[in-house]
Amino acid sequence: MNLSAKIGIIMGSQSDLNIMNDAAAVLQELDIAYEITVVSAHRTPDRLFDYAKTASARGLKVIIAGAGGAAHLPGMVASLTHLPVIGVPVKSSNSIDGWDSVLSILQMPNGIPVATVALNAAKNAGLLAAQILSTADESIAQRLIDYKTILAQKVEDSALQMKQ
Ligand code: RP5
């Protein structure tokens, strides 16, 4: 456990790690402390309860939860904490083109929101989590501004190349 972690990244299975690593990578790039682990809603419900119930007291500010199939992990975590939860629908091997994961995470009933990113879009989940933290942290805000400046510069560079 990383006690200074501000963002918790969890996933339903180790098979989601390949996708969820994109969230970790962008947080590393932005120099934001995170913790990452596996918590299965249906295989380890007690672990899920413990993780979500202790998250805020452990210093986490945002939770990113990725899962595939009947992907109830993000919604269940959101039901157990007041922290913002970002859901990453993962296209698992038995999926119906990922729609199972997308709709399971996206279609939360009123009262328990999960901010859902696109299929397999763990990188955007990491960025969104950083943006939430940036509302109370000027240095993270500045790093996000720099990140976006670099993105824009890459487009300008490619436009220039096409012109030549
Ligand atoms: C979900 O089922 C996981 O989030 C994963 O995306 C999918 C398949 O899990 P494994 O059978 O590979 O463990 O619980």
C-alpha cells in the first residue's frame, strides 16, 4: 500500500492490467502518487467492501475502477464511498464487443454516479482523475496545462509537415 497515494486504481482481474496500466502510466507522467491492485466485486466482495470503505481514510481522493463483462466493480465501489469513481469499461475476452462492460458501468441509476470513459480508455481515466485533483492543487494544474500544450504542439507540427 502506498500511503501517500491520492488515486486508487483497481480492476476486476489481473487480465485487466494490460489496459489499466495506461492509467498508471499517465499518472506517473504527471508525477501523481497512485496505488494499483486487483479487487473483484463478485470473487472477493469482502475485499471490495474493505477497499472502498477505507479509501478516504487512507488518503485517496479519486478511485479509478476498471472491469469487463457484467462490470459491477465501479458501481459497487461508488455505492460504498463518497469519493468520485471513474469507471473504465474493459473489453474482456468473452465480451459482446465490449458493450456489456460499457453499459454495465455507464447505466448507473440516479444517486450513485460513475464517470464512465470510453472502452479501454484507462489513459483518459487517469487524466480525468488528475483533473479532479488539480482543482485543489496548483502544481498538478500546471502540469496538466503543460501536458495539453504538448498535445496541441504535436498537432501544429503535423499540420506544418503536411503543408510542406
Ligand atoms: C471481470 O471479468 C474482469 O474485470 C475481467 O475483465 C473479466 C474476465 O476476468 P478473468 O476471467 O480474466 O479473471 O471480472
